[in-house]
Amino acid sequence: MEAQFGIRKLLSNQPIVPVVNFTSVSDVAATITKLVDQGINCIEITLRSDCAWQAIEEAIKIKPSGFLVGVGTIVSKDQVSTCIKLKVDFIVSPGATTEISKALNESNIPFLPGVMTPSEIIAGLEKGWDTFKLFPFNLAGGVKALKTYGAVFSQAKFCPTGGLNETNYKECLELNNVICVGGSWVMK
């Protein structure tokens, strides 16, 4: 089995993962169209609003061929179960407790667990994981942290999110240990 059900391969073709918090399901179609027009073929829809699950269902229903719908802000095993039922393309969590880790490992869906500290990275590596969400990027130490983690954890790749914007994301993408970046700035 490929680590994390192939998340590294999946994200290697998606340098920018837009993180979107929908407050209205009626915005989903226009958002996906805008992303595709920009050459972006994926979205991470966060579970931060009352209509998030409905927005995810709508995105899955209308997505064009080759477009990936991921779910972010996963903080419980029940949310992982809902992702399985909806057949989302990938799952993103801001952290990885024992319970969430078990659910992710059993999901059969590519997943990106969140880390911030060396201990969290080591714990993930011990589980056989090699690709992580560095969150929140700005509080974790930014580019300096990524450079340090690159020297210490040569087998790990990261998708930094949280504090990335149009002025700093390119510097991250230039690093060998960054597979992609995530952020909400893309939609502004």
C-alpha cells in the first residue's frame, strides 16, 4: 500500500490547493469555474460553516473531469466516515490524534495529516506517513521551519497552510521538501 493512499502523487500535480470556506452552496459552481479558469484543478473545502457538507456534496456532483474535491478541517473520526460516504478525493486534517490517525489509515482515501512540531513529524513517520500539512505555517516558523525540517526529515514532504499569501507562497514552492501550498488567498 502506498503511504497515505497516494496523497503525495495526488498533490504532486496540484502546486496550489485553494482552501475555501463556503457560506452558501450557491457559490460552489462559480468558485470551481473560477479555479479551473486559473488552471487550478482542486479545492479543499473546510468544515467551518453550517453548509460545508452540502457544499462538498455539490462540488462532488458538479466537478469537471480531473478536478479534485478535498475536505479540510477534519477533527473527528465521524467526519472521516462522512468523507468515505461522500467519496471525496482527499482529506486534510489540522492534526492527527490517535483516533483520527486510525480513521485516516482505514479510510482508503488519500490524506494529509497536520503537523507543527518535530515530535508530530516523527510520530507521523513512525506510522509510515511521509507527507504532511505544516499548519499553521506562519506560527510554525514559516520558511525557516521548512528549511530546517528539510535538513532533519529528508524523507518528508510538506504542504504548508495558514499564513501563506500571494507574496510568500512562491518561496515555499521553491523548497525541495514542499509538494504544494494551501491557502485562501487564491480566491481573493
